[in-house]
Amino acid sequence: MAFYSPLRYPGGKGKLIPYIKQLIQENSLLDCTYVEPYAGGASVALSLLLDGYASEIIINDIDHSIFAFWHSVLNETEELCELIQKTPVTLKVWKRQKKKQQSGAGGSLLELGFSTFFLNRTNHSGILRAGVIGGYKQEGKWKIDARYNKENLIDRIKRISRYKNQIRLYNSDASVLMNSLRNTLPKNTLFYFDPPYYVKGKELYLNHYSEMDHKKISDDIKKIITQKWLLTYDNVEPIKKLYSRYGQRIYNLHYSAGKAGIGQELMVFSDNLSSVETPMLA
Ligand SMILES: C[S@@+](CC[C@H](N)C(=O)[O-])C[C@H]1O[C@@H](n2cnc3c(N)ncnc32)[C@H](O)[C@@H]1O
């Protein structure tokens, strides 16, 4: 499977791409408008667009650093690629990029977007607040540039930018975005919601959800009547209860033969969306 996103993402859902493609085919959603209100690394959205399953994607994330990166990919492609090409991948630069995240890079979306990219590719697991790969002394087996293949990453960015007329980017709260978009989108639309995890959200994202936020977004999702939606979460009782009247399946995010039960998550389907069978589903 090709990787289109230049970002590594904690909780990234790249593994679901084949499943969502099948879902689109079997629910006659080819050429749909695809909306990801919690896009993060946007690996699913990009695959659907670049492989021709969606004709337009709408990606949104409340995290300003993530937004700045995608904004730079789409609107300042050459400048971003030049920064990647010419900036050495060293601890000194890493420290400078950390400071840029704290200061907001003086309001420049390109500077902040590059800093997001740099830290995403040089930090453990791609987490912006985490430490650098190889440690401060660079004594680890892997060094700071272990995940920083400049040529390959620049190619990915340029490739995405060629589709920019089919990509809409927002930096909103998911609930606010939903309320402004819901009535404007065609019937042939698939929403994929991947909100911050119920349990682990706090560790992974700067913007995690409270109990009330989980409830609020569920109220918004339940208002989608015309279009279709899919939702994924950690597999916990409060979420199952919140969506009890909808079709639910358990799936193994880290599915591999013989390892069922590890990393189980929950999928919820809108009434008008039929689940498809795959070995991922428990
Ligand atoms: C589980 S991650 C999404 C991962 C994504 N599906 C991927 O494959 O890379 C959740 C994302 O939601 C974002 N987020 C948190 N609160 C939000 C909100 N209120 N509105 C929009 N995005 C939010 C976080 O910044 C994070 O990127």
C-alpha cells in the first residue's frame, strides 16, 4: 500500500484504508465528497483522493500546528519543499523548531508548518511534545534523521499539492465545522469521524475531549440524516452506550493472524451505511 501522507501520526488510521475503500465501493459511494473533521495525518483522506475513490476531500483539525503544515503543503508548496531540502537535520535545528512551536513561529504559517513537519519526523512516534529520536546525546541505535528521507517526503508533498483544487482545509472545532457544513454537502458524502480517544486522548493530543465534548459531538453526528458516516473510537462502554442505537462492530486495529484481541477498537455506522466483512472485524 502506498503511503501518501508526509506525517507520522499517533493513532493514525492508515490501516483502515483498504476497509474504507471497500466500504465506499459496496455502498455505491465512488466519487464521493469525503470529510474528515479530525484529520491529523489525513492518511485515509489522501488515499481516497489520490486513488480515485473520492472526488473531493475536506480535512479539518483544530490543532493549529497541524493546520499550518497542511496549509503550507497546499499553498506554499515550493517554499516548504525548499526548507526541507536545505535545513540540516541536527539537534541544534531540532531545538530551534521546538521553540517555534512554543512561540507560534511569530504567526508565519510556513514557519510553523515546517516546524510541525520537522518535529513530527524527528520525535518519538511523531508526537510534537515527545523527545527526539536517539535522545539528546544521540547515542541511541536510531538517530534524529532515521525517519527523515528528504527526497521521498518532498515527493509526497509535491504529489499532494497537485490535487489542491480537490482539497478543502479547515482549522475549526469539529462540532462548529459540522454545523456549518452539514446542509451544504451532497448526498454522496461520507464523513469519517476519528475523535480523540476516550481513554488515551490526554496522552496523545494537545486537544483532547472531556465527557461533555464526546456527548456534544455525538449529538452533532446524530443530526446527519442525508449523508453517510463512519465513526471509530476506543472500545469502551460509555461510547458504546452513547451510540447504542447504531450498528457497531469491533475491529482489530493491529490485525495480524493469531493476534486477535490486541488493540481492539470500535466502529459505528450511520443507519444508511452497510458494514462490509473483513478479517479485521471481530
Ligand atoms: C485520533 S486523532 C485523528 C487521527 C487521524 N484519523 C489520522 O489517521 O491521522 C484525533 C485528532 O483530532 C484533533 N482534534 C481534537 N479535538 C478536536 C476538535 N474539537 N475539533 C477538531 N479536531 C480536533 C486532534 O488534534 C487530533 O489530530
